[in-house]
Amino acid sequence: MDLIFKALADDTRRRLLDILRERDGRSLVELEQAILDSGLEMTRFGIMKHLKVLEAASLVISRRNGRFKYHYLNVIPLQEILDRWIEPLTQKPLARAALDLKAKMEGNVK
């Protein structure tokens, strides 16, 4: 899980994930063009370095098709983070609000 947080800590890697979320299955050339279109200047080598970090964290999966390599967003690690860290934080306030409402309706307000 540390690799996931390390990968997400960088703005450029988050931008690459956003690009893949917009349209999955992009080649390196397509990613490079999308990065340039978004206003960032980065070399192909720089994009490859960021993709390597994202692949190590399992956030991106790459598949070869002929002489091209296509990159796909893998949302499973992100869903695991949501389930473990974020979901409990959103559920607890809702449960507390429900208990407070129940106590108020029953007239047990302190």
C-alpha cells in the first residue's frame, strides 16, 4: 500500500491516471500528446519513469499488442484504499447522526 500512496503523491502521476480515466488503453505516444495538451511539458522518458512507478503500485497495467504497448488504469488498488481508509470515515459520522436523531426523537437529548 505504501507504493500506492507514493505513486499518488506526485501531481504528474495523478494527471496520468486522470488521462487514462478519460480514455483507457493509450500508447506512450498518445499519453505524451495528452500530457502536452494538458499544458505540462514532459519528455517521453519522463512519462516512462512515471508509468514505471504507477505500474509498480499496480495502478496501471500495460499490455503489448504488436509493437505498441497500451496502458490501462487499474482501479482495484484505489478501491481497496477507499474501502480501508475512506469508507469507515464517511460511515461513522452517518452512524453518529442517526444515533443522535434517534435520541432526539425519543426525547433522550442530553
